[in-house]
Amino acid sequence: MNKKDIANIRKQFKLDNHLMDIREIFNVYVKKESGEIYHQVSRPFQLLEQETQELFLTNFKKVLTGHLDAKLFELKFSRDVDYSTQTILFEGIRADSEDWQDNMLEIVGKMFAHAVYEFDTVVTFIRGEYRKPTRKRNLESEEGGDDEVYSNQFILCSLNRTDLPKKALLFDYIEKEFKSYNVVDPIINLDSPLSGFLFPAFNDNAADVNHILYCAGKVNQPDFTFIEKVLDCEDIMTAQDDKDCFDFILKEVIGDEVDSAVISNVYEEIDRVIQENQEKEESETPTLDQRDIERILTVSGVENVDTAKVEHAFKSVVADEKHEFKASSLIPKTIKISTKLADVTINPKDLKNVKYITYEGKRCLLLEVDEEVVVEGFRLESKTL
């Protein structure tokens, strides 16, 4: 799935939307430490009070919110797994009401067989149908729109913690007195899911039952036990892992010292690959293998680049020689240069405008700018070195 596919689904989670038909919601309350199910209930989603529906819809959006390979991950199911989660979910989509609950309880059992929480948790499942028009409506011919739609069934899961409400002081308007406010009922935290998933994944408006979209609780901190033992999926690398490995390869090939223009050229070349991919309207994110990295370093001005050196650096950090880095993960949003005197934050493409020089025996950071510099309302005097 790409970010456009995810955004299209996420925005459909709203009240009375004919493009998103949520048929059932199944909530399972699980006790802390023991992992025992305290309560479970399944209901038609439309029978919930409107305010409750809104709270859950917000929660479902949270499960589908975040950057790919940082908080959201498209996972591939492992093969040769007996009664895998893929099979359970596939059967659950088509099962009748009672059997679908049994399918989801199978997944809950796998969740708490491999995790112990210090708080009670609630696992929420929904199943429904997601529709998307095949083309926009033509205002003149009135064709398109809802006349023809892509239609796919899905299951979405959200795992949420419960919190005990804080004690408070309230004012009773009727009796005109201050009272302590003590509530023992736990509050379900729907704002920050611990994890979740959407099955199946969607690519080019079609369901892909061999993949699942997984949501991590925190950025760049996927639960690998959950991925392997609960979802029965193959191992992954986060965007941060990709970036760290790529940086190590650069250091191995380039060395400890480098001209700022060279690093800037590397980022510009990677960005060019991304832009070309977008111009071709390719749905898949462009990737870079060992040969691509060698080419990028060569055209960026890195000296003495050869295949053997790149191959050695590649093998030092990546177990799979055929590993491909996602290009979008390799360019930092900003570059921060930290010194004792000041911190400078710049765009990666502007790194070539930064020079590290020695002036009158002192190390200086030279920043090339096109405009006048204003500090506290004063224009700084310009001097020539």
C-alpha cells in the first residue's frame, strides 16, 4: 500500500458514509497480567449511540495514521504456517456472526500468549466493506461517481490500553457544595492505539490477501514479537533502520571526512529518482540496490568508488545481499549541525551552501545565503573576508 491508498481508506471513516459500511464491531476486554477475557460483546455498528460511533471512528483513523515504514508497515505473511493468522482473517471476513467472533478470539489468544500488560486492555475488531468509485463523476454527462465502484471487504483491529480516571474535585450546582469525584470505571484510551492492523492490504484498488497493514504503537518501534508470533509475518526493517544502514555504507565507502557538496549531491540524486518515479505515476516506492548505490556515489563525486568496496560495505550491514533500500527513507527531512555555540538546521538540498573553513586560525562554519540577514530587527553589516 502507498500513502495515497491509506489516506483514501482513512478519510472514509466518518458517520453515515455509504462508501464505508461497517457491519459489526466486536470488543474484547482482557485483564492485565493474566490475559484472561473478562468480557466480550459483538454488535451491529449502526446500533451504537452516535457519540460512541464517533469515538470509535476516530480510533480507527488513528490505526491508519502515520508514515509508512515508520509507524505503518505493509507486512508479508510467512508461508508454511499451520492455521496462520492470514487463514483466520480470510475465514473471518466471510464467516457468519458467531464464527467470525470465534476467529477473532483466536487472534486475541495469540496476542496475549506472547505479551503481558500492566493494565487492562481492549481489543476491538470491525469488519465491513470499503467502496471506492472507479472514476470521478463527470458533471456534464453525470457519469462516473457511484455508478461503478471498487468494492472490498476488510477487517480492522485496534488494541487499546485502559486508564484509571484521576481523582478530582467537582462543584455540585444543585446542592451548592464541593465534592470529591471518584470513579472506578476504567477509561479506554482510544487516542493512542498500542497496535492494530488492517486486512487485507489494498494495492491498485484490489485486495491483496498476502499482505497486511500493521500499525506500531510508536514511531520506528514495531513490536517484532507481535509481527512474527501474532500476525505470522516476515521480518521487516524500519525507515530508520534503512537510513542507519545506508549511512554506514556511505561512511565505509567515503571515509570519515567528506565535502558538504558531495553529501548534498547524494541526496539530490536520490531525490531525482523519487521525482522520476512520481512523474511516471508509479504506485510502488522506488528502491535502491547495491548497483544503484554504487552509481549514485559515483555521479555524486565520491572518489575511488569501486564495486568491491561497495559490496564489502553492503555485506557489513545487510544480511541479504539482494536487499533494496526504499529511496524515500534515505533522505532526512532536515539536517542539524550542532556546535557549542549554536545549532543550525537546514534542508538537505542546501547542504552544499555550507562550508567548514579555517579563518585566522579559527574553525568557522560558512553559510552561503542569498538575502540580507536580520537579527532582532537589525540588518547585519556585510564584510568581505
